Amino acid sequence: GDGKGDGKGDGKGDGKGDGKGFEELQEIFKNKIIPLLQEYFFDDWEKIRLILGDNQKDEKFQFIKEHKVVWNELFGNGYTSDYNDGNDGNKTKRYKINDDNVFDDPQAYIQIYPPLTSQ
């Protein structure tokens, strides 16, 4: 062809037929976008999750997973954590980059934005 393409790619490449577009997206997301968001939001993972739409996605599509640490369960009832978020049981949110192949799943990227609805 003429190399210009029709702009209707199948989402599996960069339009050149080599299939590397999605692989490049994965690498850029892991090695550039996530670290830039981390720097921009001063490691505020809750805000980063909001930007990525992770708070609205099924856990298997979340780039950043949230879990709660219940300090009293970990250290016993008499323990008072410096990290107490004000809830009972000294619960504190912790975040972890999802390493369950989420970067390999196109749905994780697609679900960053809600689907467009016809009006």
C-alpha cells in the first residue's frame, strides 16, 4: 500500500503490520506514564488510581491495586498505628502496582475512559 493507512486499525499495531504498537504502549505505560504520574502526584496512589480509572474497574483490570492493612489484626488489639486513617481497627490503605499481567490486557487500557454513549 501507500503506507498512509485508513486510520481504522485493528488496535493490534501501529498500522504498519508489525504488531509492535501494543507492545510499545505496554512499555511506555510501565516505564514512563506510571512513573510520571507517581512523580506528578507525589506518590499519591489514590489520585493515580482515579486518573487511571482503577477505582471503577474490576480488580483484574486495575493497574494499581488497593488493599487495606488492619494494624490491629497484624499487631494485636493494643496497637495504635501512626498511620491510622481514622477508621476503626487502625485501617490504612496501601497500594501496589498490579503485576498480574494487567499491562498485557487491552481492556485495562480501554477501561481507563468510560465508553462513549450515543446521544
